[in-house]
Amino acid sequence: MFWLIAAAMTLVTLAMIVPVVLRRNVATTKAAELDLQVYKDQLAEVEKDVASGALPKADAQAIRIEVSRRILAADKRKQAETAASQTSRTTGIITGVILVLFIGAGTVALYWEIGVPGMPDQPLVARMEAAKLARENRPDQETAEAAAPPLNVDAAPEYVDLVGKLRKVLQTRTDDVKGYRLLANHEARLGNLKDARIAQQKVIDLLGDKATAEDYTDLAEIMIVGAAGYVSPEAETALAKAIRLQPKSPRARYYSGLTLAQNGRPDIAYRMWQGLLDEGPKDAPWIALIQAQIGSVARAAGIRIPNQNAPGPSAEQVRNAQSMSEEDRQQMIRGMVAGLSERLNTDGGTPAEWARLIRAYGVLGETSKADAAWKAAKEAHGQDADAMRVLQEAAQAAEVTR
């Protein structure tokens, strides 16, 4: 059916092009014919005037010669225009056919390369409903764990024995939060991720309302690793609780981005991960994971990735920041952002540098400064479509007026 429809559309296109081509030069040909008719009528009028005595024969002869000359010229012009029209018509038909065939062949080749000929129509509403159903009916944690390949961890026998003793001790100390926290950690190291999940869930159950964002993030991380990178509904619930308790938690935000990427929202996942890349530090464990995946997430969202090699903090600055208090660290970050802002506003910079400044202000919550940076960046790079795409992504991430 698809190919029948495609063939019919090609024929319709050809039917629309050919008549237009055939009508070319018709107006000029008709003009020559009208001139001929006018001159013939003039000759007839001359003969009538001679017969009635209104025009002398000597004058009539001169008029006949002039009108006859015009008739010959008009007839010659008509023949030339007719020949040119025929040639143009033939050329137009051939050109139209070649164009239609070229477009048709190119379309088929492109569709054959990137399309799926046997796939039925997928309207947007149906696709959204299918995505919703897939999300609602995705495998639970236990099913995902059962399907995941086992982790073969090479551990020393003494270490395995110690973990076994810890298990036995906790059988009689069922309210030992610290013990279950240790057990979850060591089970995970041994690759016993299901047992680690159970132990970490026990920690959260014992803590109740006192469970922290880190506790929920640890549980989600164990679940995701145990499911070979898949974010189950249970892991997503744990992440939601972690984000609610600590919205800025980098690990929880990384895994939440992974959840979004797996469930049809790569656009939000990209913005979340880009924010984490901007915040750093560059040696944080989630940075390498994001850098390895953000390209495919951006492509899925139709986003052009900005230059990740734009100037940023040096390794020494990062090391110094790790030993600072939170207040001092924030002050240092604000100082670096202020320095970047001063340099860009004085000397200008690349679109990636402006995007980094906009995002940095967004992360710091300084919306007015982010908006000012966005406006300055537009003035500097507003004529560059590629640059504007990069800057618009940064503005969207910083939630500033666009």
C-alpha cells in the first residue's frame, strides 16, 4: 500500500508539472496570430475604401505594400515563436520527467536507508500512548535482576568468610542499622546485588522518617547496577524520594536523568546531565558516565551539543575546592563565574563559553544575571544559527526569558 500511494503521488506531481510546462509561450504565439489577423483586416479595409472611392488607388498600393510587409514579418515571427515553443515544451517535458524521477528515486533511496518499509503508520497520539503503556508495564526490579547477567567478583576467601559472619550476626540483631548498612556495602562489593538491595531496604525501613537522601540514592544505585543499568519502577521511586529530600544531590540527579532517558524524555535528561557537567568537579564518578552517554541522549532529543572543551576550572582549582568548606567553595565558584563574565563582556568569547556562563548563573540561582548573559550572548552571536541553538539550550537550562 505504501508503494502504491507513493507511485500515485508521483503521478499526481507529474500531472501538475506537465500542463504548466505545456502552457509556456502560448501567450506569445497567440500575440503573433492576433497581429496577422489585424494586418489581414487592414488589407480588407483598404480594398473596401478603394471600391467606394474613399481611397485613391495610388495611395492604396503603398498601403498594401506596407501591410503586406508587416504580414510577412508577423508570419515569420509566428513561425519562429511556434518552433521555440515546441522546443521549450519538449525540453520542459523532459526536464519535468527527469526531475520527478530524480526526486522519486532519491526519496525511495533515502527512505530505504533510514526508514522501515514494513512499519505501519505511527501517529503521535498512538506513540505517546504506547510510551505510556511501556512505562506502566516495564519490568519490576526482581524481573530485571533475574534477567541481568551475574557479576563475577574475585574476592579473597577471608573476606567472603567475614561477610558470611556478618550475615549470621544480623540474624539475631534485626534492629542494627549500622550493621545492615555495612552488610549492604559488602554484599554489593561481592556482587550479591540482590542481597545488597534487601539489606539497604532494611536500613531504610529501620530508619523510617530519618532515612536520608543518600540512603535512598544508595538503594536506587544498588537496584540499577543489579539490573544491568535498567531503572526499574522501584528504583525510580527511591530516586524520587532522594530528590525530594535533597534536590541538588548529584548522584540522584544523574540516575534520574538516566530514568528520563530510558522513558522517552531525553530532552529533560540532557538538561539535567548538562547541569551536572557544568557543576563538576571533573573527577566526580558521574562525570565520566554522563560524558559517555550524553551524545546519544542529545541526538535522541534533537539537541546540538555545545563544545565541552570550553575553558573551565583547572585541576588544581578542583583539588583546592575539595578541601574547602561549603561556604568557601561556593564563594570560589562565584568568583570564577564572575571572572568568566568579566572576560566575556570585555573581550567576547565563543558560544560555548557564553553557554557555560548562562548555565553557571542558572545553577547558582542568579536568574537576573543569567538573563543578562543570555541577552549579551544574543547580541554577540545572534546572526549565527548554530551558535543560537547552543545558547538557547543554555537559556532553557537556566530557565531565563528567551
